[in-house]
Amino acid sequence: MGLEIENTDFDDSDFREFGERLRNNLKALEMVLARPGFGEGDLSFGAELELYIVDSNGRPLHINQEIIAKLNDPQLTLELNRYNLEYNFSPVMIKDGCFAATEREALAAIDKINAAATEWEGKAVPVGILPTLEQSDTGYHAMTQLPRFEALTKELTDIRGGPFTIAIEGEEKLQLAMDDVTLEGANTSFQIHLRVPAAEFADYYNALQLVTPLVVAMAANSPTLFGHKLWQETRIPLFKQSIDCRPRDSLHPIPARVNFGNNWIRESAFELFAESALLYRPILPDCSDEDPIAIARSGGTPSLHELRLHQGSIWLWNRPVYDPKGAGHLRIELRSFPAGPSIKDMLANAALAIGLAKLLQPSIKELLPAIPFTYAIANFYRAAQSGLAAELFWPSLKQNQPEYKSVPDILKSLLPEVPENLAAMGFVPEDYEGLIKIIEERLATGQTGAQWQLSKLAELRKDMHKREALAEMFKQYQSNSAANIPVAQWK
């Protein structure tokens, strides 16, 4: 969705042409992926960080376009709502200390944004869902006025044929209806990009799908919305429901555009790209003039504009990315982890996810028969709802039936082997050792970002009204986050 478009009005002929070009893109992709050695090379790490911009009272501040204009930084991009920004990090080879380099760049970027926002007494803060957000902060008036956002809203609303309904039940319940998709902008995340060799993609991707619920539970940082205590990681159901454009009365089992996936993949990344092209209706039929099949046949690397644009409108929590730069390569984009609480926490989550997946990759083919994909989906939502208190289906080659295990028990058994697997991938020990200690401390204390927010809120509610308590809790959150203190050490 970072690909900008100019046109926002489409007719049936646009969709027909886009569909034909999408199928040609798939044929070209299949040819490119079949090339010996495609995408091989040193592994790299990249990331995107979505941020809230808040005023001196911790309330949303609608100045993202003003900051963009002031800074003129190509790594800063606009998000759906006017109080959000996204920073796109420079990719770093994992052998070059990618985590430390990303941490330095993140702290510098936030300082730069804060300096630009001083004029409006604003600050940028990484938090999954802003605790002080109110329902009046969403709606068309809050949307960033860009053609791609307007087109996205129009097409999703037209397909839906009515309001988007939100129904989330946790400690408290929240039910509401929205006429637009701006509630999606309440969610901010730390999205990780990891380059993966095409030949290893299927096994590594499946392993990553298996371990993602563990990291979601550890990373949880979004326990409230509009003052309601909901899931430990409320972003997960909120994102899905806020842009769920499936017709309300349809009898057809159309998959949601935001989902964890439809199955384990068998052989290659191509299956995921083909699935997106064949299962999901295009919503932004913007076409290029490229002949991708001719380029692929001549040994070139096609841009596959239509396929990449279409992929950007299907929000898998772990999404395949085709990058045409150079001779082309594949990445996995990890989208399920929230922004915050601190930069160190986010990088620790990244190291944990990557290392766990590498640990299970060699045995993943043997493990998959012991965990049907429907169980993996259930694990994902259990982890988002209950965090470290979740019990998950966990596969074993010795089981006779599905077994439940708690998230802490699973992690305690796997975590000691994560460092050696990061080293085997080429990560530098001094780059990840401190991050693993952050995970160990968080696991020992049981204090995730979500748990800290809820505990602090309960403490403050003894003497304050809810709105005051939320504001004070967030004020303390901001202070700890800005100091880059791991959440397990927050008082």
C-alpha cells in the first residue's frame, strides 16, 4: 500500500484489465522463481515503525502532513489517519549488526520527528493502540487526504455494502459500527522484513507461522480501546474487523482480507502470491505498461506492479514480499507485532521471532502433521486475547493427540536454543545477546507492555476517574518509552 496511485475512480474495464495483468504477473513470477539461485545472497533485516503523534495532553494530534512537509524525509511516509506516521528503516545486512543499527536509526528518527513537532507541542510515541484514543478521534475527518487512502476507503465500503461492525469481547465488551475504515488507523505496529532464500522460503515461513503466536503473546501492548479493557493485543481483532469488507449476508466462505493464512504452504512462496491473486477481489486496479512475461523470458527482473499493489491490499499477518531490485529477492514481512513499548523491546521481539523460526525450520515438515492449520489459527487468536496466560496447541513427534501447553512453558523450553540459531543465520552475537536477555527478563517477570498498562491503570483507578487514569498511565508510558527502558523494568 506504499505504492502511490493518482486515479481514484475505476470502472469495470479497469478491473478486467487489472485482473488479466495480475494473471500475467503470476506467470512471470513463476518463471523468475524457477531460476537457479534466485534471491540468494547475504540476508538482510529491515523494518517499518508506525507512530502516533500526540499533543502535550497525550491526545491525537493531526499534523502528519505538516511534519512530512517540514522534514522532507523520504523514509517518512503518511499513514491512514492524520495522527499517524510511518518510518521506513534502512535495510542492514544481518552480519553488520542490524539490530543495533536499527535501534540507533529509530532513536534518531523519533528525535527528528519530535523536533519538527515542537511547533505544535507534539511528540511521536510507539504504542499499539493509544490509551487516550476516543471514538470521536476516528471518522473521515481524521483520514489523511491521499488518493490511495480515498480509493481504499471507497472500494472497501462499496464491497461491504454497509457499515463495518466491531465486536470485541475481553474483560469488557466493545460493539460499534463505522461507516469508514479509519478505525484501522488506531493500530500501529513494528513490521519486520527479513530476506529469505527462495529455496528455504516454504519451511522457514511455516516455522514462522508456528512460532508467531508465542511472540504475539510476549509482545502484547494493546490492551484497551476507547477505555475498554479488551484483548492483550486488541490490534489483532480490531484490524481484521475494521476493514472486513465481506458482504454481511453472503453465503460464500470468502476469506477475510486480514487473516493469518489459509493453509501451510507446501513447496514455495508462489502459492501465497497465487492465492492472493485468485481468492481476493482487486480493489485498486491501477495498471502499468510493463510486459512482465517478456521481461522474465529475456532474463530480466519484472517489477510486477499489479501483483505488488494487490498484495498490499491483502493483509496477511506474515506476508510474502517480492522485491524486484537488482536481480530480485523474497522477504517475509512480519506484521503482527505492535509498536512499543520501547525500541529495545521491539527489536527483542524481532530477534525472538527470527531465532525461534530458525530453530524449528529443520523439523517443520515432521511437525506439521501434528498441528493442522486450523490449530495454528486458534493459537494466534488465543495468544492475542490472553497474552502470556494463553494455552496453545503445541506439536510434538511423540504425541497421540493434540496437547495444550502454556506460552511460558513453551518459551522456556525453546529459548535456550535461540542464540545458537541466530548465530547460524549469520547474526552477530553482541548484536542479539542483550535482546535475548530482555526476553528472558520479560518472561521471568511476566510483564509485557499490555500487562504493565493494565496493572498501572488498575492502580490509578483507585483515586482517579477512567479518563484521568488513562491519561496518567499514558504519561508514564511515554516517559519510560522515550528513555528506551525495556518494559520488564518499568515500575
